[in-house]
Amino acid sequence: MTALRGTYTVLITPFTADGGAVDVPALKTLVNWQIEQGIHGLIPLGSTGEFLSMTAEERAQVIEICVTEAAGRVPVLIGTGAEWTRDAVALAKEAESMGADGVMVIPPYYSSPTPDELFEHYRRIGEAISLPVMIYNNPATANVDLTPPIVARLSEIDNVLYIKESTLEVTRVRDIIELCGDRMTVFAGILGYESFWLGAQGWVAVCSNLIPRDSARLFELVADHGDKYQALALYRKMLPIVRWVGGHRYVAASKTGLGMMGLPVGAPRAPRLPLPEADAEALRADLAAYGLIDSLA
């Protein structure tokens, strides 16, 4: 398999206006627009995709749509995290059977597993499928910190080949590469621009829901061209959007923003609330400055 690299959008899941179902036409439009804009890969059913607020049938529906619409043009990795190892294995096997190119697996997020338990969890997943596994470190939400020494141990598992590193400690990229060598490829989760310069070969981005072309271009400017001047200028341009989808409002801001751009994708599911009106107006101003209002209409 060709190595995974580049900017991958961790996709929002469009819902109908009443929130009762996946908005199939909107999801198809979103997938095709992302690819047409030059995104390097897609990851549905991550945290941004509200995977914990969906039924098993809805998750399968999203996988089928994303894999079918992508049609091999870009890799599609599926978020298959679960608290129970049995469920995580079953979800990974389902993704493989439906044509996914890989899985992204957040650690069990309630049981606070020990390093030995984490190893066993990921070992069972890695041995159950032939797809590459991207482990996902986001201690702020998962209640588990995959520190570089733990990652080094996990990199000994067959198929555990990638990590989405989502802390604000950019030196983690350096340390993971030092400890793992070519056994583990790092994708940034938050600090994309900063992580590229330390050797990250990809970025699992939220902001690329709204600005996929520039999010992909930022990676290319650093990783393919080493152009720090153009890359920094582009990063500074992107920062208002990057900041909007940081923190707790990443789902609400992404969905509100897409609606302002001309693609209604519904509101987040409870307990998340829509973006407050004052914030929505500020977001509109930043999107207008970027030239994005009604750009998808």
C-alpha cells in the first residue's frame, strides 16, 4: 500500500434539519467538493463526525457513502474507536469489509487503560484486519495520554503504522520519530504547520472542512517544497479559521460555517448546541474576509 501522507479532513457528518437522519445529498456533495479542492484524504466518523452520537446503522451508512463517492480518488480512513475492545475490533472489521483504506482508533475513553491494556487493545485490532491503523492521541477528550514511550511500544504491533498526535506539545512529533523511526508516521492533529517542520508527514485537520484547498496546500508548501515564506503567509491567512474550529466548538463552528458557505449540514446533535448567535456573526465576518460566504451555493 502507498504510504499515507498529506492533509486529511476529519469530516463533519451532515444531518437533516430536524437532526433525525444523515443528510445523504449533503454528505455526497461534501465528499466530492473536498476531493475536487485537492484534499489528500478523508476521515469520517471521528470526533468531528460525532461518531458517539450516531446509531450503528448511521455509521455504516456514512462509511458506504464516503467510500463510494471517493471511488479510490483519495484514501478514506474510518474512525472506529470504542470503549470495549470487542466493539473496536468489530468496527474495524466492518470498515475493512466496506472498502475503507484504513482506520483511526482513539483509545478507550472511560476506563483509563494502563499501558499493558492499551497494547492489548491495539494488538487485537491490528491482528483482526489487514488495513493500516492510525492511533489517535487526544488526552483532552479521551482521558488517555499516548506518550512517546507508549507510542513506541504500540509501533511494534503489525499494522499500527500511523498516529494522529493531538496535543499542544509539538515536541512530541520529534520524540515519536526519534523513538519509533520508520515504524510510525506522525500526522498532526492540532498543530499542523508547526508539526510539518519537525517531520510530521500529515495533518488530520478540522479546518479543512471549510478550507480544504488551503489546508492541503499548506502541507505541500512545507513537505514538498520547503517554502517557509509562502507557507507562513498561508498559515497566517488560515489562522482565523483554524482558531474557530479549535476548542470545544469545533463541530458547531464547522457546521455553521459550511451553512454560511452555502451547504446546510444541520446542527450538532445534543448534548452539543449550535454556535451562539454572537459567535456566528463573528464567524460570518471571518468567512466573508476569506471570500467564503456562499462559495458553495
